[in-house]
Amino acid sequence: MGRYNDRHIEAAVRECERVVLAWGVHAARLERRREVLELLQRMGIEPHCLRLTASGQSEHPLRLPLGSGLVRYLDQVGKVEKPDAPPL
């Protein structure tokens, strides 16, 4: 987390079709998680994740089965919206 990290996140997000959160369970104790979510909200980005952990964190991809679909990450307390359509 360098001083220009937010600038790099903003630049990368502008190039993406979709932002997928995947920081895993250990992020629960870090304030940076909330800062990144607030940054994405200011940019008007609706983040997605593959699944939530039991504690409401975005699951890390190494912990998931192949073929996990995306769900919309709704807010900073870790809620997801189940997709109406098949996984992306």
C-alpha cells in the first residue's frame, strides 16, 4: 500500500468491464478494505465477488471450485445479490 496505490486502482478500474473483489478472510481486520470499497463507490463502481466467507469477506479464488460465478457485492458489510442469469 504505497502512497499512489489509489491512483493505480483508479486507473485499473477505468480499464475494466467489471471489478471483482477477492481479498479473502484475513482482510476483515484491515481498514484498507473499507477504504477501497469507498473509493469504488465514489467512482460509481458496483463491485462483484465470487462468493462470501462466513464472516462476509469476498472469498479468495484459491478457496473456490472451478466455475464459480460472479455475484454483485452490495455493500460494505458483505452482502451479495444472487444473479438472475447464469454465472458470468
